[in-house]
Amino acid sequence: MQIRAGYELVYQFPKPTPMILALNIHHSRAADLLRPDLLQTDPLVPLTAYRDKFGNWCTRLVAPAGSIRLTADAIVQGLRLPEL
């Protein structure tokens, strides 16, 4: 079974605003990603990815004044357990 996971988030900021995002699929499922959950921004802004002390992938960015749209679209191979 394949699971599609993603999001579209739109924010409005009055001035440039630092953001730390924890939106990625957990690293323990990285081998199950058939299509990675790559964060995309509109407008394009520099992204810095890192792992926090719990092993979560995080992304830091500075959102510009105005609107910013954050999106990702992934496909995950689901666990192959029998349905009850």
C-alpha cells in the first residue's frame, strides 16, 4: 500500500520572520519514501536543514514580508500488515 502525504501552508507576515519547521516524515521511515517530502517555498528562500536532538529533520528559513507558501508532496510505502 502506498500512502500520499503532503501539505500546503500559506502565511502572511508584516516583516521578515525567522521560522523553524518540523514538517518532514520521520527519518526512521526514510527508506520507505518512494517520493521524498521535499519542502518547496514560493517565493524561493534559502533553506537550512538540520536534525534536532530527537532525530527529527528540521528546516530553518526567513520568510519575507508578505505571503509565503510552503508545500511538499511525498509517497510512502506503507507497512505490509494484513487488514483486519
